[in-house]
Amino acid sequence: MSTTMPNETTELTDAEWRERLTPEQYQVLRKHGTERAGASPLNAEKRPGMFRCAGCGRELFSSDAKYESGSGWPSFWEPLEGAVETETDRSFLMTRTEVHCAVC
């Protein structure tokens, strides 16, 4: 888990992001990539607590809002207030909604 304060991440260079994140995290968080379905260890996470941004450590979702969607990705029915933003992605000949940290 990152201990960085959210505002620090808005000033990072691309090289600093690459140093901070694993290659897979970098691809997903900075290049709008998608993890392979079923690849996230968060799918099996059942402990109570908060799910945080891998980039800045900001709390995004409560475990109380996590559910089993059968999609292969961790799914949440509600983010914490103001924690995430969405963007419409029309690549790959379909419309998807990308959910990302509101800060970084």
C-alpha cells in the first residue's frame, strides 16, 4: 500500500510513475490498460476494510460495497464519495466505462 498523500501524485513525471508502479499497474493506471479477467488477487479478497488506489493510496471503495459480479474483475456497487471519476471508452468496438482515482 502506498503511503503517499494524494496531492503528491498529481505532480509526478512519467519516469516517476514508472518507478513507483509495477509494469502492470503502470499499464492500467497510466495507459488505460485492462488487467486480464481473473488475474487480480483482489477478486478473492474478503476481509473488511478499504480498497485503495495503487498510485496514491487514496481510499476508493469500502469492502461493504464489493460484490461477486462473475466478470473476472473486482466489482463494487458504490465508490466512496468523490473518490473516483469515470470516462467513456469506445475503443475495441464497444462502449465501456473506465473507473479511475479522482486524484491521480
